[in-house]
Amino acid sequence: MTTNRAAGDSWFAGLRSALVTGLLLIVLALAVALAVVPKVLDGAALTVLTGSMEPTLSPGDVVVVRGVKDPAAQVQIGDVVAFQPESNNPTLITHRVVAKTFTSTGTQFVTRGDANGADDDPIEPAQIKGVMVYHVPWIGHVMLWLGDRRPIVVGALAVALLAYAGFMIFRPSRPKESADEPATAPASAPAAAPVPEPVVAPQPDEPDEPRRRGRHGGDS
């Protein structure tokens, strides 16, 4: 019973450690993908709100875009770009470039959503703010639900997971039971039976020395 219980506890502890480690890695990967990489690329992480780019992008997906310094030269047909529908409008739309034209006034781009049947109005290079690098499905729903609480919740979760991981790594290990020791307590040894003392048979008395019949010196 003791051995089975110890094996079950060890299996459960290993499973719990693996789950926490996996969750920690997922959180760290998301933090890198949605926060660190956009900063490095001078871009942003944008949440898709409509289905105009389905099936490529669905509502709730998060699109990571890299910044472009020279859209006229860097953006090509087929790229998915985040652009302002009007200059200086903070709203961003993520559609695919379907045409690139050169006019006397400069370069113009025509975009269209993959699910749309009509092109968007032409835009200037300055209206393009980023080119999609990759996207993370579904996670945008969580980000929208968190809203302004997102940095606090993500930070608290990361700290909690890191603390737990540190505890699992540096906690003192329990001494292992020796494999030679029995799983159950040994039964008490039976008391030794008393050893009977040896019985010695009495020795017969030695016979008296026979008396001499004669006397010293005879009768006259």
C-alpha cells in the first residue's frame, strides 16, 4: 500500500509539473510573439474584428505587422497590409494588396479583403503602416475581454507562473525510500522458546573398599 501510494504521488507531481511547465512556456511564447517581436520589428499586434479577410484571418485573430519605412518600394502585390482608410485616421484596416499603380503623382495601392467582392479605394504609400508577418488565431478574443486590464492580468499570471516554476525547481527534494527496505513494517519476531536445562543422571556411589578379613598378627 505504501509503495503504491508513493508511486501515485510521484506520478501526480510529475504530471502537475509538466502541465505548469507547458503553461509557462505557452505564456512566455505568447508574450514574445505578441509583445516582444512587434517591438523589435517596429510594428504592432492588431486584433481582427470583422470577417473581411476570411478564411485567411478570422475575427478574434491577432495580426502582427512589421513597420515599413518606404512602402512604395517595400510593399508588393499579395502582401497583407494594415493601412489607414484616410490619411491621419487612427483606424487601421488589414486587407491584401491586389494592385500597385504608378502615376504622375506617385505610387498608389489598391487593396481588397479576401472575402470581399469589391476593391477598396486607392491609398497612398503613407497610409500603409505595416505588413503582416504572422497571426495568432483566437487569442484576440481574450485580449478584447481583458480590455484595459490586459497588462495587469498578463503580468500577474506571468509572475505567478514564474514563482511556481522557481518553487518546483528549487524546492528541497524528499528523501527516497531505500529499495532494500520492505514496503510494510516487519512483523515482530516470535520470542525464543526457553532452552531446557540438561538433566544429568545421578552417578551411583562407588562401593566401599572390601575389608580385609585377616588381622595383623595371628593368634597363638
